[in-house]
Amino acid sequence: MKTKIVTLFGIGIVSALAFTSCSDEFLEDKKNYDYTTNEIYDTPEGCQGRLNEIYRLCLPDVNGSPSWKYPSVGKSDDQSKCTEEYSGFGAFVNPQSPLSVTSNNIPDYFFGAANNVQENAWGLIRGINDAIEGIKAGSLPEEDKAEYLGQAYFFRAWCYYKMFKWYGGLPLVENVLEPVEGVSVPRSTTKETVKFICNDLDMAAKLLADKTMNGGWSSDSWGKVTTATALALKGRVLLFWCSPLFNRANDQARYVEAYTQMKQELDSINKCGHGLFTSANNINGSAFALQFCQSDKNPEAVFVTLYNNLTTDLRRKNSSWERSIRPKNATGSGINASAMLIDMFPMADGKRPSTANTYTKLEASSYEYDKNYPFMNRDPRFYRTFAFPGFRWAYNGNSSVTAADPGNPSYDDGKNYELWNYVWYTSLDDQADPESGNSYGADNLLSNKSGVYVRKRSDDYDINSNSLYIFNASSNESGFTLSAQPYIELRYAEVLLNLAEVACGAGDLVYAVELLKQIRARAGYTAENNYGLQANLESDQAACMAAIIYERQIEFAYEGKRFDDLRRWMLFDGGQGKVEGAPASWTLTGWGGNTCTYLGFAPLNGQRRENMEFRLADKYGLGGTTADSDPFVKNGGTRCAAVDLRNDLGTQQETLKAWYEENLVRKEKKGDAYDQNKVKLYMDFKPYYYFLGLGRGAQANNTKLQQTIGWEDYNNANAPGTFDPLAE
């Protein structure tokens, strides 16, 4: 009999429906567990069925948008558009629409889906608590219970982590709460919340150890969370707790404690079968790229969501990533990369471009960077992150581009696909106007083109001939729709870089650099040039930390991680902004009082992200609006050989550069918005955004819920909030 204790936001009883669309073989149960009794926890089938539901509701989803339920996954979403990766003002940097309770425009990552008691943030936690209580009370042997409880504890921690990183202190609920009018759970301190999450993760790690610390789950259960998953997420939580966002005075004790724990726990993560993904033939970053196309027992995938290429089965769950990034003439939609990230990506020697005005604590490259030829002499990961005109981008399927289509090249199939997304204009005014979108792309791309495509995480035929998608150019399930490509939320590379960051913060620069070298080695750098790292990183803590943050930006580009890093390090303003009503403890005193100055990083506030495209040179004149009106083709132009990443880049990139020089011109295009008078607008991240406030809905569901400092309290006539996320 469950005890009626308190109510939280009016949450009702959460059902346990186990119909699942996951591809994971361990989630095959399709019984309906809705309105069942606790007797289901007396059998392995019942416990697994209950966990199926938790997985279905809680796993990250590459098809979703950031919310209380899903993290950012690297698409052009509301969070990623606040970073260097994409143009276009996300909600947190829009200068024309400040966030406020009064305006009722605050993203709700605290409650969400108020009308769905099963899937809102606290409904998920309630359902997990129900499972924990039921499994504990069930009649299974303790060693069998451990397997199920470990997974449940992990997901409770996961749900709390997603809110903690935004709000700090949270209501901590360990039991199933029944409705009692007028009673609520208050927000605990952030320190208490961190301890709660870490305790759950430690419990999960311990309970799952017997099953997973001998190489992980077997293939038929691969994708389940493991001891490694729990400890890796714990590392992420501790990293947040150490970072300037929560650690304004740079308390070294936090770093030392986190470093000690995370270094000790790395061995347990390794025993679960994890490590950096490598391949025997690593050319132009191919090993880095191949890790994203592994469907079974990928050592890099510490926390992963699996997909399938089914069409009709109840378990159908297709990944949308490949389709979203491929060009339109390959049946995709295409994602446009911001020029800002392209121009700051490392050069082939591992150093920042000399033209980059950020990370100035780091040495500039010896390679000259010419913005007109951005593909020249870059970090190997660059070519796996972006796609430019004149690059091969093969796929395993029938080409949607045929010789019969006017203005298109003749491909036998997708295995010969080359991207030629240069553009032409129909008027001289448009040609010179950065705001003009009236350009037309070659090879029948026309208006459906991107200036530079995001190529990251592509299931490229040249690196994976056993494609995880079933390609069909003409059916209702066209192109890359039926893709089983997994989504990796937490990679082993992140485990190492999280550890490197706390090692640096704790003062062990030598170990931090050793971890950096492992990441760089997989990318393709060697000891001959110190893995592209400057010599003083082992003696200069600020430079070492800057190198780590820069490496994170490059390694995890378009994986949905950058916005959290910008917030953790307060890189929108260096921590200089003041929040009305905040106590003195909010003043940044560590890192010299300015994280941007400390890292040599140009604050993002006050900057713009622009886009780029490569248009035909003036000598070709203007064109029309159809595929057969390409001025280059009409003037008898000849394309050079496309760059093939299977081969050495040396002469290939020089050949392409010469072709660009003769035929193309880089054009800066509007990325971020202009105002109604066509005046440029600039990123504006308000200081009080670093900690998110509670929206009207969350407060209305709990009238006693304390609002965060810096935000209006809806339950108190919009008076200033009083909850302090930094108070211990």
C-alpha cells in the first residue's frame, strides 16, 4: 500500500504502457502493462516490460527537439542556434524578444506537457519511482532485482540531470507521491541536488556492475545502460558543478574531488568494453567518421539510442539524421553550417587559424588561412564535418539525379555522387546583396541548396559500405527515411575530455594533456608534431583549459553539446553581466574574474553569425531559375575532379583550389537577422539566462514553488524571484 505523502504539480498515476518503437532487441515486449498490479514485478518479463516503458519515454531521440524530455542532438534547434554552429537567433540570444515570465516565452524544461501526466518531467520521475518501489517489493531474487533497479536509478538521475543543468536546485522526490492538496515539495539546494543525482548514479553503477563490467552487455542487449553509462553521466554532472556557472570562486576542492572520483572510475568504464573507436585505415579522419555508423557493440557509444529501418512493425523507429543533412538532389533536405565555426576550425597542424579572433591563448597555425578556400589544409575532422562544392559524398542507393534531368550530371548511382552546390544569380542586385536568398544551385539543387552542408555523423558509403539505411529513390519511404543509424548521446571521447577538464582544474596539467593527445591521435595527429598541441600546455593552466574547451568544440561539433559548454563557462559575456537581485556570491571571482579573458575567447554577445556560399565568377554572367540555365554549363565550363576523401588530399585540394580561383567567388550571406530597417542585429544572451526561470505553467501547477533569482515570480505578482541556485 503506497503512502500518501505530498503532491507535486498535480501529477496523476502514471501508466506503464509497454508498446515500444525502439529497435533494441531487449525492448521487444509488446504487452500492455496499463492498469496492472504490482504482481508484474514478480517476474523477469514484468520487470523488463516496465523498464521498456521507461526506455521508450526517457531515451534521447535524434528526431526530437530540445525539451524537458529530449536533449539537443545537433540539429538547427533553439539551443544550437545560440552557438557558433548555426545562424539564426535561438530563443536565448534573440535581441528582439527577451525571455520573461511576463511575456510567457520561457522554454519550459522544468515541467512540460502539462496535460500528459505520463510524459511530463515529473510524470517521468513518478513513473520511475513507481518502478523502483515495485521492483524492490517484488519476489525476484536480489541478484535479479539489481539488473532492473540499476537501469531505473540511472534514468531517474538522467531526468534530474536534464533539469539540474538549467535550474540548479530541484524538488527531490524519492517515492511515489499521492495527491494531498496544499502540500508541495520545495526546491533543494543545488549541492543537495548534485549529491542526489550522483548517489543515484553510484547506485546504478554498483547494481549493474556484475552484468556489465565484463565487457558490457551481450549483443542482444547492447544499448542498455551500463555501469559505464552511469559513471560517465556522473562525470558530466560533476563537470557542471566544477565549472564557472556553479563555481564562481573557482573552488579547487570541487575540481580535486571530481578529478579523484572520475580518474578512479575510468577503469570501470573501460571494463564495460569502452574506448575510443579506431580503425586500421584512418585517412582524412575516417576513423572519427566511422564511429557514428556502428550498429552493434561500438566501444565509443557509452549512452546510445538505437534505431531500425523497419517500415510497418510496431517497433519501427527510423533515424532522421541522414535525411536531414543530405542535399536535396540526393533526396535529403540539407543543413546549412555557419561560417563562424568554419572559419575558426583548426588547420592541418592542429592550431587555430591566424585569422581567428578567439582562443588567443593558443598558438596560431603556421598555415595561412584564406577564407576564399576554407577547405585548404584543415584538421582531418573538418572534412567529416562540412561538405563544400567539389567534394565526393557517396551513398548506397539509386541516384535521384539522372542524365535525363537537364542540367544534372550523369551518375550511375549514389556511389558516384559529387556535391557541386555553387550558385548563380538572376540579377546583379541579388549577386551583391548579402540579404538576398535568390540564388540557384547547380545539379538541380536550385533554391533547395545550402552554402556549406553539415556532413557530421553521415553514414557515408565510402567509410561504411554496409549502410544502416535502406535507400529508395522513388517510394513513399524515399531516400534515407529508413535509417537505423544510432544516436550517441554520450561518447567515450567525452568521458576523456570531461576528465581532462577536471584534471586541468585540479592542477594535473600533464594528465590533462595526455588525454588530449588520445583524442588528437584518433583524429589523425601524431607524436611528430606533438599531436598538434603547443608545448606550454603542461605548464600554463589557462592555455591548457583553452585547448580543452577548443577541442570539445571541434570534436563534438553538431552533436548538441556546445550550448552547454558555452553556458558552463559563461562565454556569452565572460561572466561580466549582473543579475538584478543577485547576492555577491554570484560575482565571478575565479579565472581572473572573466572567463573569456582567461581563455582568450571573444564573447559571443555582440557578435553575428553569417553564412557563406560560393557563387559563379562575374565572367559567367547571370542565369535563370531552371536547372538548364546554369551559366557555367552554358558557357562550356568544365569541372575538376571532385575531392575524394579515400585518397590523400595533397594534390586534390590544390586542384580544387585552382578551380575555385578560376570559377567561384565566396559570398558572405545573411545568417542572423536584420531589424525592420535592415540594420544588423547581434546576439544578446542576458545574464539571468545562465540559470533558467520557471515559466507560468510550472508555477501555476505548484503555487508554493520558489522562483529563480533574476526572474519574475508568477505566484507573487511578478515580484523578483528568491531561489538562489548558488546557495549551499
